[in-house]
Amino acid sequence: MWAGLTAARDERVDAWALTAAKSLLCDPIQPTRGDDGHGFYVNGRHRSQAMLDAGVRWTLVAYWDWPAETGDDR
């Protein structure tokens, strides 16, 4: 992750673009499902709409695949 930001800085990407990239990498959009099975976004509904309005059609998202709970506190 940090290597990508370092490479972007080395390519003289402007500060606004670096801030946007850091935001997507450090606080990513996370599609997930609630206990009721309905999907929702964490950190992303308004951000996603703003990007769509700006013409963005591809972006980074994080999907966390947690292991099933076993009942112990590991």
C-alpha cells in the first residue's frame, strides 16, 4: 500500500490526488452484509455517489473475509 503512495509521490502526483489515494487505501469503501442479509457500505455510500457523479467507474474497495466464529476468544 505505502509503496503505491511512494511511487505516486515520486511521479509528482499532485497533493489532492495523493490525499484521495491515501483516503481510499487507509479508510476504504467496504461493501458488506448485515445479519439480515441486506447489503450496505461502510465508508462509502456518499463517497461512491460522489465518484459516480464525477465520472469514476472503477475504484478500490476492501472486502474482509473473517473466519467463522468458533465460540472462543481467539
